[in-house]
Amino acid sequence: MKLIIAIVQDKDSNRLSNQFIEANVRATKLSTTGGFLRSGNTTFMIGIEDERVDTVLAMIKETSHARDQFMTPPVNLDVTMDGASAYPVEVQVGGATVFVLPIEQFHQF
């Protein structure tokens, strides 16, 4: 058994959740926040048999896309303002962060 912890952007979570249901993958879905932009994420916790890990990872990779987004950097009042910090910058967000951990015991009551 393995525990897969997958953190995906909220925009991708419903589609991924539907894929899990179709593939009979039981997942616990948690609403989380974090990352560079402090944006909404969804964390899936999945207890899965060793032989199905690659299938689940393929679903996550196929569904969770990186995308470019514009953001305005925070203003630092300690630094002299040169005007450059007021302009939005393009950053890459999305994709997935995935951890695969060994499970010593798994119980479902």
C-alpha cells in the first residue's frame, strides 16, 4: 500500500475528482491554501495498492496543467520606489505536487 498526497490547483480539482470516481479510486479531498500566490489548492489523500500507483500518477499528470498567470508583486515600503514594482509580472502556476509514501497499515471500518 502507498499513500499518495497530491496538491493541485482548484481549477483542476473537479476534473481530477471525476477521473478518480470513474477509475474507482477512493480519495479524500481537502481544501488547502498556499504556494507562491497563496491561491486556493485542493489536496487529495489516496490510499492505493502498489500496482495502481502509476495509473493514479498518470491521471494526476494528465489533469493538472501548469498555466501562466499575471500577478502584481507586493510593495516593499523599505525600498526606494523605482516604479518597476507596480507592474504585473507573469508567473507559472498550477501543475501538481505529489508525494508517494509507504503505508505500514491501512484500515477501513
